[in-house]
Amino acid sequence: MKVLLDIKDANALHLMEVLKSLPYVKTQQLTDEKAELLSDIREAVENLKLVRSGKMKARPAKDLLNEL
């Protein structure tokens, strides 16, 4: 199982030490940029699920490209 935690910097070091001391837990720190990218991807997937279920309206890609 993978878990992503958002922890305040003041508490993160202590928790990371506790997690690293557990032999069955692997830890990996993410950069702020990578964490933001993961959050953006997660939001995009949720929006896609809403569009597919009919709870959100999609806009054509052509309109999006015209905006650029």
C-alpha cells in the first residue's frame, strides 16, 4: 500500500525518523514540485471521472486550443 502524507515541516523530521525505524516501511521524500504535480494529476483524474459519470460537462479540445 502506498500512502501520501502532507505534514508540516516542523513535525516531518520526527515522523520520518519513526517511519524509517520500521523495517517494513520504505520512505521517499517528494520535492514540492513533484507533490504539486501528483496533486494536479489526481484532480484531473477526479474531473475525468465526473465527466464520464455525467456530473460535470467537458469542453471540446478545439475550444481549449483556440484559447491558447
